[in-house]
Amino acid sequence: NRLILATRNPGKIVELRQILTDAALDIELVGTDAYPEIPDVKETGVTFAENALLKAHALARATGLPAVADDSGLCVDVLGGAPGIFSARWSGRHGDDRANLELLLDQLSDIADEHRGAHFFCAAALALPDGTERVVEGRLRGTLRRAPAGTGGFGYDPVLQPLGEERTCAELTAEEKNAISHRGEAFRGLVPVVRELLG
Ligand code: ITT
Ligand code: NA
């Protein structure tokens, strides 16, 4: 049984493969790098779930394989949930993690510690070539530091301190982060869905 994951990020493939293996699911997971001819999908949805579904359906159609896609971001309470689906391009420069993080810290410079709540959010979608679809979501609650700390992870990890933690996400090991993260929660939630539809 083959399953394709809509990402060029090897870290995401490793994480989902481990989760499927732990669940004793006999599924071969491949990334989109195995299909270089498939164009990237425009993320035109207005929610994480819509974007994840757009990507999963497009990939399932193009490959004829069951496809998983995720969309994720940081939602800040005092910003009404922003940057949200715009997290990767908050500064205007897509994928410039450093610029995105610095702009966010600037925008929150006057916000007191008790109002710096935020969460990472992830929607993971599974789509079959026949149009069947499922979405599973996960979140990681925390507070935003005033300055970055730590070198692990990516994106906004150096500023999000999970609830009950003294460290930021960038100071956790990859295993520690996966155990509590929005993406870990969403990917683990896919296990019963994969078992139901592909098992
Ligand atoms: P793909 O959709 O191609 O996978 P992307 O750059 O859009 O790549 P994501 O949807 O996974 O990546 O994440 C969007 C942004 O949200 C990402 O650039 C980060 O700024 C932020 N983000 C998501 N998950 C995060 C995490 O675990 N730690 C830190 N920041 C994260
Ligand atoms: Na995204």
C-alpha cells in the first residue's frame, strides 16, 4: 500500500513514517520529490483544513495514489488568530522564517506577558483518487517569548513556549516536540483514518 505525502520537507516524511510504523501499518510513504513533474498547488483556501484538502486532492488526482497533505501555522490570541494561514509569508517574504519572526515580535512588543497566548495549529488531510476525504486537526498551546531562544526546529519555534514547559519549542529535542506538537497530534490522528480507508 502506497501513500504519498505532499511535502518536500524530509523531516515531515520521517515523522509521519515513524507514526505509521509505530501503528504497525504496512504502508510505504513517499514524498512529492518522487514526482518532480507535479506542480505545487496554490493555497487559496481561507482555513488550514481547506488548504490541506486542496493539496491532498490535487496530489491524489495527479498520482492516482492516496495522498496526505498538511497546512499549519501560528495563531496569536491578541492578533485575532493571525498570522494563521499566512504564517509562512507574514513579512511578505515567503519562507523567510527570520523576517517573519522578527516582524511578529515587533508587533507584540507592547503586549504584556499575560496577553501573549498563542497556539500552533495543523490540519492534516487524506484524500483518495475517488474523492473520498478526511481531515484531522491538532494544536499546541503556549505563550510567546519576547526574544527568540533555541536553535532546533524551524519557523516560530524559538518564540513559542508550550504550556507547562520552561523551554521554547526550539529548545526541545525533535522527539519531545513531536510528542506534544500540533503536527504530531494531527498525524497521529490520521492513523485510524488510514486504517479505515487503506488498512
Ligand atoms: P508546505 O505547505 O509546502 O509543507 P509551508 O512553508 O507552507 O510548507 P507549513 O504549512 O508546514 O509550511 O507551515 C507554515 C508556516 O507556519 C511555517 O513557515 C512556519 O512559519 C509556521 N509553522 C508551522 N508549523 C510550525 C512549527 O512546528 N514550528 C514553528 N513554526 C511552524
Ligand atoms: Na502552508
